[in-house]
Amino acid sequence: MDFRPTTIESNERRWADPFAMLLILLSLLFFPITWPLYQVRRYYGLRVRGFWVTRKGLDAIEYQELQNGKVERLTIAGEMMVIGPHVVYLPTEQEWQQTMPQWGRGRRAEIIENVKRALGTKNYEYDLS
């Protein structure tokens, strides 16, 4: 009697490994193209409009602004909803003055307007509490 271990090969999902390799290969090929394109788009957005708004992580919104040749950033809390639009929690005037960087204090209405203009209202809801 032979007690050596045997390997049982299944014919199911023979495409899974090649498909995974194809996805990895495509991501490695397209990342060097898409990342510089995003940076060029961000650069011109900052130069032309003077600001750039993007998602930061899963929930937060990052507002970037060009100030004296330097990119200044501030983060606004948000929440990604399962159903319906994402919610952006805008701080009250008092909270804004206490929590935002010095360059953004006193400019709440302007920055909120820029964020709304960049993100729109179709996929985002703004909570002004």
C-alpha cells in the first residue's frame, strides 16, 4: 500500500489565477499613467480656480487652496452613506473659528461655496448644524 500524499487537482476555476494576474498587470501598467494625469489635473485646478477639493479617506473631504505659492489644506468631516448622497458635515461659525487653520478662519462662507461648487449637490448633501 502506498502512503505518499497525493494532490487532487480540480478543473474548476482554472481562469481565476490568470485573471488575477491580468488584473495585477493592468493595474501596474495603468497606475503610472493615471497618477500623473490626476496630478496634472490637480495642478491646473489649483492654478486656474485657486482651490481643489477631493475625498480624503473613506469619509472626509479635503479642501486645498493655493496661498502664496504654497498649497494649504483643511479637512471637513463627512460620512459615506450606503443609500443616498454622501453627507458633508460643515462646522458652525464658532467651531470653524476654533478648529480650522489660521488661513481659513473668517472665510467659512467662501470655502463652503467652493466645496459645494466642486462636489455639487447630486451626490453630496451638506449638513450645516
